[in-house]
Amino acid sequence: MQETAEQYIARILGYVQGQDAIKVQKTTAGRLKKAISGLAAAQLKWRPQPAKWSIAEILAHLADAEIVASWRMRSVIGENGVTIQPFDQDAWASVFEYQGRDARRSLEVFRTLRENNLAMLKEIPKETWDNYGLHLERGKESIGHLARMFAGHDTNHVLQVEGIVRELKQAKSKSKSKTKSKSKTKRRG
């Protein structure tokens, strides 16, 4: 069953409740870089389940979502009350071939775009944070709300990446254990 817009908003904002959205956003690229450090290209493209995204796909999505964030925030800053268009992330993943993208390059694109967006947010006047757009699926979203949503979105995907990395490490550990026990068995024979 797919989430309603209200359920999605509550889940995403729940990741960052009580946290500074800008501080969360500042740490995302570094957390992701640390998480994927030492992983091979094949590991970055490994899917934990057929219907779940790989790390490469998640990072490509984050890079594209940062373009969306940039456009949405600039649209809202430029025209208070503007309509905010949703996008189909699964269609983008397919059309833009996220699975084939270089994960580290996607992360670098994300980092660069994020730095640019954070610099823009730092420069706008405080009252502009109340400017809002009308998202066609989620309703009224101010700049402050968008900043919290993107911070929660970050956290959601960082946790996914860290979970995949744990799965990869556990699989590697199990594989090493099996190899050791097989070599012990062969020596005894």
C-alpha cells in the first residue's frame, strides 16, 4: 500500500524532528561519502531486493532531487504562492538510468548542488523563509518547510545507504567464515 501525502510528510519530518534542518543538510554528503568508502562499483550497484534501489540509484536520485530542491526553492522565493510540480522518482530512475550511473560522480554532483542551495538559503532574508508554494500533492510548503523536508529526505536515504552497507559487510563476513570452514575441512581430509 502506497503512503498518502500526509503519511509521507509525517515520516520524512519525523526523521529530523527537533534538529536543525540546515545542519542536517550540511552533513549529508560527508555521511554518504564515509558510508560508501571502500566499496567496489559492483557493491554500489547491488540491490538488497529486486524492487529496492541500489546505493548507486539512491545517490543518483539524491543528485536529481537536489536539482528539484533548487528549482522549487528558487521558484517560491521568486513568486510567493507559486504552484509546485511533483515528479515521478521511479520514472526518472528509469529514464535517466540511475542503476548505470557512477555512484561517486552522483555523490559529487549532489554535494556541489547542495553547497549551492545552502549558500542561497544563507543569503535570503529571514522573512523570505515564510514564502510558500502550493505543491500539487502535498499542499502549502514554505521555504522553512521545504528545508525540513529535504533534510528528512536526506536522512531517509542516508539510513537506507547505511543499511545496504551493513548488509554488504554481513554478507562478506559470512562468505569469509564459509571459506575458512571449507579450508579447515579440506586440511583434515
